[in-house]
Amino acid sequence: MYQIKSKIYPAFDKTQKSGVCNYLRALVKQNLGHSAQEIMDKFLEDEKYYLELNASRFPFLANFLYDKSFLNDTEAYIKECITYYEYREKQKPIIEANKEFEKKKKKFLQEVKMSKEKPTKKQLYYYDRLCKKYSIEKKNIEELSKLDLRNEIERILNEHSDDYKIID
């Protein structure tokens, strides 16, 4: 899609070309189920309508709207946008799987890091308070890692989670 941008609309300046391309890309994204010709017709209808009202976002198009090279460039860009969005749609499951893998990898690496660190003062204090609250005998926490203590706290909370349930 980016290669075609440099080839189309040679008569436009940079901001004009950018504005038209962004508008066309958004129009294609909204009308993905339609053909390139239908999207092109919708674009031309809208522009004619807004030019007649003198309320167009692209007043400079009045000179180019019926120009053959403009129409060819517009159609080529619309086709390229459709191809781009269809490709992205096909890639969606792969992208989602990669995101999920990255989340798992990040969590794993975080746990590896935690397994090598000493527990924080907050963790130690929280563990101490939980043991007192539930009258649990404390384990030797000097050898425990941050991860081990976190898991121990989770275990205590899960065992005593019935204390927090609301009974109807």
C-alpha cells in the first residue's frame, strides 16, 4: 500500500495526497464487504455532493474529479487498500496467537526472576499477618524466594477463601 502512494496523484501536494489517501483508506475499512468499484462510486458520489454544497474536505478535487488519471489512481489505491485489509484479516489469528505467546513468555520470565529474588518486606509482613489471622504455623521463610512466598500466600488465601464468601 505504501509503494503505491508514491506513484499516485502526482499533481497533488503532500498534504492533499495524504488527506485523500487517509480518507480513502478509512472508506475502504468501513466498506470492506463491497467491491472496489462500489467504494469508488460511493467516494465520487460523496465528493460531488459536498462540492455542490461547497462543504468538501477536498475542494481541490473539483478540478480533478472527472480526470481519467485521478480515477485510475483512486481505483488502484482502493484495490490496494482492500488487499491490505484482507491480508490483515487473514493474519489476525496469527497475530493473536503471537500476543498470547508473548504474554505467557513474559509471565514465565517474571516468575523466573521472582524465583531468584528475596521476598519483599510487604510480602513478609502480609504472610506474617495471614498466619496470625488463620492461626497457621509459619514455615521457614528465610529459604523461600519471592515466588515461593507469593505461592504460599495464594495457597493460604485459597484455603480460607470460604471466610470471605457471602452466604445467602
